[in-house]
Amino acid sequence: MNAVSATITPQLIAQLLTEQGAAMNSLIQEVQARLIDLVSQGVVALPGFVFAVIILLLTRSGANLVRRGVHKLAGRTLKSLSLQSLLVQTSYATTWVVGILIACIVAFPDLGVGDLIALLGLGSVAIGFAFQDIFKNFLSGILLLLQEPFSLGDQIIVGNFEGTVEEIALRSTQIRTYQGELVVVPNSIVFTSPVQVMTGNPQRRTDLAIGVDYNTPLPHAIKTLFDAAKTVEEVSQTPAIEVDIVGFGDSSIDLLVRYWTNSEQKCVRRIKTQMMVALKQACDQANISIPYPIRTVYYFDQEKYSDNLLN
């Protein structure tokens, strides 16, 4: 311990403190230089970022102007509402893409158009895996708008949902149900699922079943139902009304009244009620019975019929 203590002299301690101070000063100077360099770079890049923000703000206003202009132009030149919606949405998205690219070039002057294209190409694979569902819905939306299996205002059935198409966006299709609920269905589901377009034609047929008593003369029943169906005002006479016998039921002979109406759901529902009232009144006036279900129950004497009893 005495030998070690003897080697540590005041000169050595002073030398160590001097070296540590020099190292600390060097580190402080390097940090200051880096901070000054960052501040200078920030001051140099600040105008570019400011102009980029201005370009993005102008892009937002320009995209809205483009959307309104394309909407007016498409409304005058195109009859299809779906194609109008496609042009409006693609023009709006394209304006935003162009504005963002210009803002990137202004904010980063060293980044050229070729570099941006290469960057987009390299990132497309990763982006594709990360957002494959979004891109799938996007492409399905474009195909739906181009092929137009249905258009805005049509009443459709997709899966368990039925209602009126309010909007076909690039990502989803919005359906307003008859109960007033809004259902947003991804376009990929709409594109790959069977879609029943209820208003695909101006008219729709309704099949209304009715049963008559077995004692009823069938020609008389058919004529009575046919004449009653013709009295409903909103029933179309072309195609003609049909009354068919479809089977022998448990307690009645089953007939089917087929008639055509406007294809909208509200018309179908309203006219069906009117048709049921007219058929019931006609049957009452013609003394045609619409029977209740009949069940016959047989009782037997278990003591007399004892086949299943052991002797």
C-alpha cells in the first residue's frame, strides 16, 4: 500500500485531470458542431418544408375543385351514375398523388423523380403485403364501377343484407336497408359473392299462394281469383296475370296467383297487401272457403286392440 501510494503524486493527478478536461472539451465541441450543423441544415431545408406544406394545402383545395368539376362534366356527358362516381373518385385520388409527389420533390431537392419512382417500386412489394385487403377492395371497386352489375339506387341482396345502393366507393359499397340501417360491405365481398339485383328490370313478379276447399269447383276458383287480381290498380297487365294449381295440400287445394308490379320493394309490399285483400273479398263473395288446417285424430280401445301386449 505504501509503494502504490508513493507512485501517485500530485503531478500525476494534475495530468489526469488535464487529460479528462481536454477530452470533455473535445466532446462538447463536437456536440456543439453537430448541433450547429443540424440547425444550419434545418434553416436551409426550412423553406422547402414550408413550400411543401403550402403545396399540400393547395393540393387539398385543387382536389376538391377537380372533384366538383369532374362531377359536373361527367353528369353532362355520362348517363351511368357508376361511371360518374368512378371518374370523380379517380380524379380526386390522382390529384392528391401528384400533389404529394411534387411536395416531396420540393421538400427534398436531392430526391429526383427517378428516385421517387425507384422508391415506390421497392416499397410496392412491402406495401402490397401490408395493405393487400385494401388493394383488393380498391381493385374490386374499380371493376364494379366499370362492369356495373348494379348502379346507384338499385335494390340488391348481398349475403344476408338487402337494401338500396347509396354509394359505390373505391373501398366499399354502402347499402341502406329497408329498416333505415346503413350497411358498409367491402367491395371484395360484393365482387366475389352472388348479388341479386331486385330492380334490375322495371317489373318484378310476385307469387302469392292461396288454398281453397276440396269441394270448390276448380275452374270457378281460378276465374274468381283471376278476376279479383285484375281489379288491383297497380298490377301490370303485361305480362298477364296467371292463376295455377300447384298441388294438393293436407286440407286444401293449393293455387298460386302470379302477377307483375313495379320492381321497387315499397311497391311490391304495398300491392301484395292490396292483392290479399282483393282475393279474400272475392272468395267471400263467391262462397269459396279458404280452409283452416285440418287434423284427424283416431282413438282406439286399447283393451280390444292389444296386439302389442304380452299374453
